Amino acid sequence: MNNPISNLYRPIAPWSGRLILPQPSQRKPDGGVFIQIQNTPSSHRFLVGKQAWVKWHSTSHHTLWLSRATLDLKFDSTTYNSIEKTQAIHPKRLDGWQKVSPLESLAGARPDDDVQVELNVISATQEGNSWVLSIGDEPYQIAGVKKGLVTFVGPAGDRRYRVRHYNPASKAFNGPEEIVFCPDAGAIRSGQTVEQSSLVNIEKSPLNAGGWYIYGHSDSQGTFVVAALEPLEAMQLVATQMTTGRQETQDYYVASKWQNLPQRRIEKTLVDNNNKVLAASERTAALRERRTRELWYLNDVALTIHTFGWRGGPRGNNPPLGLAPGHFSFGFAKVIRDEFTGHLRFDLVHRQVYAHNKEGIISGAIRWHAYVGSLKRGWMYTVPISEVMLRMPELTVPYQLGDRTFDPLKTIEQELAFTCARYRTGPGNGASVVTPATSCVKDSCQSLFAAINRLDAEVLNDPTIRRWMQDNSQSFDAQRFQRLDTLLKDVLDRMLIPLGYVPKGWRGDREYLAAHRQGGLLGNTIEALRSWKTMLPRRAEMELAQVMARHGATFWDIKGAMLGGEVPGIVPIPPGTLL
């Protein structure tokens, strides 16, 4: 690739690469895996293209759960039935291994060593002739090595497209043109009737004027091979509409959110929950811009709620009774400054509690482009998707109580990471399967329940903190802490366990997490109904948003359907709810 073009691409991350599962004889007690390094900071550029060992750093906040997520793995009848009946991808290379670690279950999740990740490297050290990268957070799954910002000009034959790059100097898409290759676009997987992604007429998409991030790598001929797309508009902090006041917030999440589903475009709603009710004529673009600046700041962190629906129509898979259960996950988003445009945007990482599936999506931490925008596995091209960013200082800002510090979001993150790791191995049989009592939404909510219990035991009832609270009851953090206590109790009572019954799988040390529970369909359904507000994705989103809104949260809501090229013969169906 010539220099004028190559300079327009940026590394996806400071540290990234492709995980490689060690051979049994290469395994180590630290549970690490190999990585073929594809990106490094400038200080370690000499490591690009080489292999290193990846392990957890001793200071990682995840070390407390790693041993509980290290299991012996042996396939059983549940696993084989899943492979035969659903063609789900299970970790066959790990079958028969003992003490499979969370890093091994990630590297070995698919048949080939094709899991690309971004690493949060705490230290890079040389041990003999080898290099060891010690990490602090879960590896983030990504797609590609580099990223660019382009608009599509038109097709160039054989899944090749002419694109025009963003020009930072002019702040417009009048940079150099090049032809990129999109080998996975439009492919229909065996057993499916609809292509997973499409770039047909993408140059005519309403999103094309705003541009697309393209993620991928350069092949040996210098051609950029696209692995994933992300519409620039998706995460940019520019609202297209707003709601104001508590009642409108409730009405939006209970009734109106999914009524008018935007197709081939993205709708971004500033949910100004704590403002007074404003007339429609007052909700101008200037007001939306001002309120966005007042409510969302650089480096703000939000808890996110992700949901998607399904696809019906002549070529789609129409769900029974027209009800699409959909999907649910939590995640975390940070407001950052875009490295291409300089504008504020969200940087979103899903924490996907994901059962084994035929698409090859792996439970764990996944960047938005790799999960939603992957040309091979992404959902944005054919199904309606939604992201809710939830900002509430009581929950999303760390605390300093005397000499104690704690971050509620870190506790939630730890529990989600543990759940994701257990979903990769199942209860030791390599199979996480969906039942009414075991699902993405149930076990994401179970993680939230576990985090609240930990905060209650480790922080809220800590004698030292209690004494500090009594002595400093009028301090800002003490009063914020009291509001957090009230909020978490409300989440428990109104959403997670509304009947006061704690599901069996949620109790104790969560040793039955991701287990295919006995009791048949009826028994599992009865167990699920006892925590009925976490049974379906849309209901869980609705209930959590209502509780948070009641306590003063502010939201940023994103939704859209069929984001990319045209896919004829399908109709997007929003996630539904029965109860």
C-alpha cells in the first residue's frame, strides 16, 4: 500500500493480535496463551509479527474469580446434541482438557486460531528468548488490525468497492480514493436463508454521507481487506431527537421506543429524564446540542444495555406469534474524542453473555464493531439493534470513603466477566444452551444480582465504612453513597427478584452458572417465571430503565435496523414481550 493511503489508517489498538491456543505440552500453570502480535506501542514495534505469551497481571481486578472459572472440560450428550441439531460451534479442541483457564477457553473457542483481541497490557517483559504480556482486563475481541474512515463511492466488482477517505485537514470526505476488498459481505451461511451482511447499494445508504469506520488488514498486495463496518453516526454524540421529563422517559421505554423502527438509518434519543417537559417546538437541534454538552462530558463512563430483535418477511425466520424474544447484554461505554474527526463519541465494549451458536460469536468482551458490524457475524445488517447508555453518578462514578475507594461498575464488570468465561466452557461440558431459566438476559441479570450482593457484603455493610459514614454523613460522597444503597435495593425489589424469590442458579457461589438444568421445559419455565422481569430482553431493558429513571438517571438511546447495504425480502421485528 502506498504511503498517502496507508497514512490514513490507524491501529485498532495500542496492543492487539491473534490468540493462539497452546498445545497440551505447552500449557502453563498461569493459564496463559500465545498471541501473534499485530499492533504495539512504538516502544515495542520490534515485536510486531512475533509470538508472545499472554497471562493475567497479579494486580488485575479479575484475579478474584479466575480460579472459579477454571474447569475440567469433557463433552457430554448435551454438547453433542447441540452440535448435531443446531450446528453450534463448541470448543472441540478443549474437549478432554483439565483445568481449562478463561484465556484458554477464549483462544480455543473456535476450531481455528482466528480470535483477534485488543489487550490491556500492564507490563511487557522479556523472559529468556520469549516475551510475556501481562494484562489487567479481559481481552477485547476485535476484527482486524487497522481502521479507516471512508464513504463508499460504488462497487468495483468481485466484492470490491471504491471508497473515499476522510480528510482531517478539510474535515470532509475528499481524501484519496482506493479499492477495498470485502470477502465476507453477502455470504449466506449453511442452514441460513439470509445473508449475514450486505453492502449492496451501500453508497446510497442514508448513513453513507456521514461515513463508515472500516476495520481490517492489508493483504500481501496492499489491498485493504474489510472485516467489519461501523457507521460513524452510531456512536457520535449528536442526538436526532429528545424526550424530557420523568413521565416521558417512562412512556418511551414502556411504549413508544420500538413503535417506529428506523430502517437503514440510526435514531439517537437524548433522554433528558430530569428536565421539565418541553413543547415539541422547543426541542430544537440547538437545544439538543446544548443539553448533550451539559449532560455528557469527555471521559464519562456509562453502563450500557444492548438488545436486538429479529428478521421476518418472505426470506426471514418469522418467530411464532410474531414475538421475537431477541437478545440482551450489558456493556460499558466511555465518552472519548474521535481520533479522526476530533468530535466526542462513545467507545463501547459489550460484555456478551452468549450461548454457543452457529455464527461463532464468543461469550466475552467484544467491541461494538466486532459484534454488531462484523461482515461475517454482525447483526446490524439484518436485525433491529439498540444501545442504551445509562449515566448516573451514584452508579457510574467511583467513590472515596475515607481511605477506602470502590467503583460499582468495576464490581459489575467482574461478575459479568466471570459469567462470560463460564459460558465459554458451560458447567464443564463445553456447552451453554438456552432455556427459559438459562439465557443471555437471565444470566446477565444474574451477574447484576451477584454484583449487588457483593457491594452489599463488601462495602455497604463494611464496619469501617459504616463508621466513616456516621462521622461524615453530610459529605458529598456519603450522601451519594446513601442514594446508591437505595437504588440497588430498588433494582433488587422492583426488577431482579420482584416476588422475593432468588432463583436456584443465582444462589451461593453461582456454581451452577450456565448449567443445562434438569426439570424439563415446564420446570425451567416455572423457575424462570419466579424472576419474570428478567425473562425477556425487552422486559429487562424496560424494567431497569424505569428503576434507574426513578432515581434520576440520564440516558442516551440508539436504535436502528438494516444498517448497511440492502437485504431484500426481510422485515425487521423489534424484541417483544409477553408479560
